Amino acid sequence: NAGVTQTPKFQVLKTGQSMTLQCAQDMNHNSMYWYRQDPGMGLRLIYYSASEGTTDKGEVPNGYNVSRLNKREFSLRLESAAPSQTSVYFCASLQALSYNEQFFGPGTRLTVL
Amino acid sequence: DAKTTQPTSMDCAEGRAANLPCNHSTISGNEYVYWYRQIHSQGPQYIIHGLKNNETNEMASLIITEDRKSSTLILPHATLRDTAVYYCIVRVAGTGGSYIPTFGRGTSLIVHP
């Protein structure tokens, strides 16, 4: 049982390049989330997927797109990276309709030059 | 979901109890209090949650005031490994897709020798 996994762990991009961050969970959770965390700041929600087949914007969605590929996988895409998107990105999952906790992945550290 | 207020930082001597307060004065009757911690840029990790009764597990104790407007997370014998940022959030458990977890800046706890 790996929990929530994210790839890659580190990435350096040039301004204007695109990339996709991958996230997968093996806990059969309904809901999945993407957050970003800038130095000294809390987590800010980018997008979330309440259930397979649905996605919704969070607090800071501009410059990102997401795909809920299936129940296990939720990817985050940067179409044209900007230096302001330099951050640590965390994926999380939650079993909706339960009292259980949210589980987080280890994060992807992204630098945009 | 109700907002929370936490001190920006605290410190504690190793071996002593660390008491981390959280104010959630606008909490609703069906909202739970959850605590997470984040150790040095790792993904946040669940610690404990409760509704109105005090709770204890192998990691910590959670004390919720009778009016539920505030709570305290207690680490009974803090170690250097407990140095982390601690987040207090409130949410309605079991809301399915309508739940949007929101994390503030949390409390940075430093445990010193």
C-alpha cells in the first residue's frame, strides 16, 4: 500500500515549457486535490476532483489544467510555465463520506527559470 | 468551513509538553477539528481529529473546549523530531465532494534541546 505517489520529485523548466505532474493513490479514495506551497506559506488549493469524472477550480487555478484520468490518477498540467509557478506541489486524496483524514503525497519541487 | 486562527510560532524544550492552541470561534455544530503537521517540506501528515470530546492517540491529545470555539493539541513529551508546522482545520466530515480542505499558515513549532 503506497498511499499517494507523485512523479517527478524534482523538475526544472524554462519559461514557456510545458509539463505534467502525475499523482496516483491506491486507497480507492473518491476525492483528489492539487495544492501548491510557496516558501513560508500554507497550502493553496489549485484544483480538486470530488469524484471520478469531475474537476473544479480551487483558490489559484490560473495557468493550470487537470485531468482525472480514472479513480486512481489525477494529473496537473502546466501549459506554459512561468517563474511565478516555481513552488512545491502536493497531491492529496480523501475518502469522501467518511471521517477519515486526507492523505498527502511527498511533493514535486518545481523550478521555472 | 469555519476559519481557524493559530499563533505563527512557538517553541518548547525537549521532553516537555507542547501545547498548540487553535481558535475556531465560528465552528458549526457538525464541524470536526483536525490537526496535521508538516515536517520540513514533506507532505502534511494527519495527527488527530475530534468533534467535542477530548481525544488521544499514540501521537497526541486533543482538548476541545466545551463551547467548541477553541482547541489545544498536546504533544505530551516533545522530541526534536516534533519540530514542524502544525495545521488546525475544521471541516464537516462526510460531506463528499463539497468538502474543500483549506490550510492556513499553521504554527511553526521548534523543539529545542
